[in-house]
Amino acid sequence: PPTTSTSNTNTYPMDFSTVDRALTSLSRRHPALPDEVLNLSKHLLELLPSENLAENDDYARSIIHLIELGSGASSDASVRWEPLAVGLRLIVDYLEKRTSELPQSAQLSADEAGDYNDEDEGTGLGTGGGGVYAEGPRIPKTAAETAAALTLKELHPTSSAPVFQLMTELPTILNTNVEHAEPRVRSLVAQAVGAYARYATSLLNWLDSSTDITDASERNKLQLAAEHAQVGRRNIHATILLSLKTHLDMKEPSRENNPSAASDGALDDTTGWRALETNLHALASYVDGCVGKNGGDGSYVNEEAALFDSADTDENGWFLTGLQHCCVVHVNRHVRAAAAAVLGVLIKSCMRSRDPSHEDLLVDEDSPFRLVLKETLKGTLADNWSQVRMAGSVLGRRFVQALLKIYKSRNGDDEDGEVEDLTVFESAAGDLVPMLLPRMCLNRFYLAQGVKLYSQETWKEVFGSHDHAADEDGLHSSVESRGGGGMGAVARNAAPLCRYYSKMCDADNHAVREAACQGVAELAQKVGQHPLYADYLSPYVNMLLQALLMCFHDESWPVRDEACLACGTFCIAYAEECRPELPTLFERWTEQLTDQIWSVREDAACALGDAVTAYGPEMLEKVLAVIRKSLPAAKDQPPMSREEYKKLQNDVSAHTGNQVYSCGSLAPKLRKGGAGRIGCSSCVVDRPKQ
């Protein structure tokens, strides 16, 4: 559809946070919108306070008319996208409220939903049911918080209710605009798709269980309206799948073959990617909105079972392989995150159905769906973009929780079973453990706070027990818990964990290298000094030490800092295993004593103190010799009192026009020591040693 350039209408940005703000935003746009649009928005604002919008025909008709004014359905040639977007926002709010008004029998109970501390992927609009990550990954709200967000009195719909007229016209509107040129419209289309699917399937649930409709004629009319809504719902789904497949067939470049790296490239990895990202949002919203009970009509996994269990050669094989491509290979980070959200709600659908055959899609090691989840988590949990890593963390928690619930439902607590030497996580995840566990461990130290805190909470949910305090951090070890808790799982999987940590110490992303060094230090401190598990880590000490030694020359000082401390901790835990590398370690530590960063110097001294603790008098004499030689060198530096130092820090003229040093940049990449790579700190200037 024709649209006005966004650059001409962005003086006053649109506000879609609430329906009244969205309507008010229309009057502030520049150039001004047509009078017909402004008058209609004012009329809708006047109707909003009405007590019973559910039965207000004028309100429903006005929404449709507003959409027509922004969708090219009007006779005005100068069509703008804003009325369409606001109309869709009103639709989302209207349908969510109508869904909330349905009797409780229409809603999924916690047990029927397969509730395993499930999360709601709300967009922050309305009750959050209209979309999934349409504004980027975040720590999702819990289902309980979402349920409390909006409480309306129960209201049985009648066959003449305006909502059914909207449900009749919406499929055409949504199908027409699923590839709209304006991305904000496409995002709102995705939310409206979810709201439509949720109301349509909740309506089925209510009609199947309701005994309050005594008038046979009225029930028949409602049943017919519900059936028409299902036809529209499936039509919307077919349009989304067709658009998604069309975009996948375009063969977008992968991260390994990205033409946008050229100066004349028009494609990049940061902005949206045509309609592919919003198609994924729409699909995720649709799946999340299909809340049909007991795996019947309205249950996505029941209606579209062929999409979950198709080989590459099958007619529907493009679906799973396409989602995996979007999650792992696609160059655009928004696409990767959106595709991970789709897989998350597909897991949710499998659990909602309460059908063992659908649960097998998650449990069976040869299931195409499980294989796609495995490859997706392998990539997203180690993605260079924190946004994608966060989406992968949410997907990983949902998958693990589903596996734990299925395992417990089929095996009970199994405290005295044949696999009591394993944690429940190891028993439930099976062949996924060597891939999942190292990534779950490392992300607890990742620089991005959202990923770090979410991963720490996931670890507590998976391995925590009544033996641990609610605020306890770490690997959660307990001789009383099954399999030794998190520490037991880490010790038994030391081989893949150490290999992964060593590889991540050489990653291109300096934040990943820093997290890997912290993870290695944790292994030395907690596993290495544990009476039951220290021997599990012993064969891999040399591998980890070599990885840490490489990090001593890193241009990112936090990486050097963490590597320095980790080596000292290893010497305490594994003194004899570290002895062959002691001369090299001593040389690195003493070099760090003169680093330009004061915290690196301080931690180098701490590491030398750990070495003295580990090796006693022989190391003490070496350290004292260094002190006697280097400490007097402080006299060669200009004297400066604390007051003078603070004065210098606050002196603007002293910091203007000087050489800029990249000591702790948050840029995605810094050079690794001796690697010769180009990063934000690729200069040849060195600050004086201190």
C-alpha cells in the first residue's frame, strides 16, 4: 500500500503504549493527518470511557473505519500508515479484553496449560497476550503477573455482539498488511494475529464447556460464529506461512557470506529484515494464542502436527529447517532472536496438548523438532549478540523445564532409582547435556546483565533444592541432593565443559573471553577444592592453564585481570599439576604488576599471594625478590597526593586533546593477544608501565 515517508512524519513519534495515547498521537503528527482521521480519533477517545464497549457497535465500526483510512481502502489518495497502526492497536486491546471477559472455563488452567513456571512473552501492550518479543527480548513476565494485569467481570458474548463483525473483517485486514512497508504496522499486525487466535480458540473452549446457554437457537448462532472465526484463523496462519516461506526462499546471505560487508551493500545485520522478522513475530503470536484444550481444535501442535515431525524431503520440511536457518545462520540478529521465540512457543504448544505423542517430539532423540532445538540452542546460547543470547537463554529454560516436567511425570522423583548418581537434569536432558551444560555455565558470567541474571536464575531453578538458601549463588552442591546438584553435574561433564571454556577463551568477543576466564576460575575454586569432585577436573588442568596463559596478553584488561586471578586459584587447587607452568606463570604475574590498569596490578599481587600459599617458602623468596627490586621504583614516579589526584581527575583542561586509550571498551571486539586482529584497540600506542 502507498505510504508517506517516515522521515517526513517523525517529528512527534507515535506512542502505542496505551490506546488513548495512540489515538492522541494522531493529532500531533506532522504533516497533519486528514481531518477525517483526526475527527474519528477524537470520537474514539470520547467512546473509550464507556462502561460497555463490548456491546458498542459504534466503537467497533469506528475502529474498522480508522483502519480503512490508513490501508488504502478509502478514496483519499494520500494514504498514511498511522491510522492503520492505531486501528490495529485498538483491535489488540479490544480482543484481549473480550478474551478476559469470557468465563474461566474458556481459559487454560495451570494444569491444563502444562504450567512449569511458564512465562508470558508479552509485548508490554495491553495484557501482553498479543505478541511475542515484538519489541526485543527481555526477561518475560511470569504468567501470574500477566493474569493480574487485567481483571474484568465475566461477560457471555451474544451472537449479535460487535466482536463477531470484527472477527469477520479482520482476516482480510491482517492478511493484506502482513508485509506492509511500515515495520510498526507489521509489528502491530503480529500482535493482532495473536489476539485474534487467542479469542477464537478461547471461544471454542467456552462453547465446548458451557452449560449456561439454554437457547438452542442462540447456541447454534454462537457455534456458527465460532466456526467462522476458526476459518479466519486458519486463513491467517496460511498467509503467514506463505509469506514466511517466500522470504526463506529468497536465500538471504548467511553470516559467513554477507554482501552487506561491502561499502555498497544495502543490507546489514542490525536493522529489520524485510518482513521476515515480523512474520516470525506473527507466527509466534499465533502459536501462543492457540489455547485449545486437550489437544483438540485450537491446539496448534494438534492442528499442525506435520510441521513438527517432517524430514527435509517432506512437503513441510522447510518449516523446521527454515526456523533453524533463521536462528543459527541468518545474518540479522533480530531474525535470529525472533525465530528462537517461535521455537519457544512451539515447545509451549507441545506441553499444552497433554498428549504423550506430542511430548515425545521433545523427548525422542531422533525427533526432527528436538534436533532443531539442539542446533538452535547450540548457536543462540553462544551468539555474539546479547539480544540473541538472551532469546536463546529464554528458549533454553523453557526446553529444560519441559524436559524436567516430562521426566518427572513419567518416572516420578526417582530418588532411589537406577540413575540416582545423576541429577534429574542429566537424566531428563540425556544427549543434550554435553552441549547445554557448558553454555548454561558460561552465561552466568556473561557481561550483559540481562543474560547473566536470567542464566543464574535458570541454574537455580534447574539445580536448586530445599538444601540451598534462596539467594545462594554458584554451582549448588549438596551431598544430600540427587547427583550432587549442579556441582556434581559439572564434575561429571568436565570434559565438554573444559573444552568449551578453552575455546571461548579464544573467542573473538572480549566479553565472552572474560566470562570464560571467570568460569574457569569458578571450576578451580569450587570443583578443584571439593573433596568428592576435585579428581574429575584434574586431567584438564593443563588445557585450562594454556587457555588462561593466552589471555594474559589480551587487549581487554578485564580478560587479563580474570585470567590472572584464575591462574592463582588453580595453583591452590592443583599445585602439582600447575608446577610445570610455574615459571611462565610467575613471569606473567610479575608483568601484570606493572600493568597500566590499577585493578590488574592489584589482582596480580593477589595471584602471587595465592602462589605463595600453594608453594610455600620457595615461592615466597621469589616474590620477595621482586618486591625488593620493584617497590623502590615507585620513587621514580611523580609524587601525587590524594587531593592532587582528585583535582587532576576533575580538571577538564587536563583531559582535553590528549591521546585516547581503549582500556575497557564495551565494543563487540578487542584484539586477542598476538592475534593481529583489527579491533577498537588496534593502535600501536602503549601507556607507560607503572
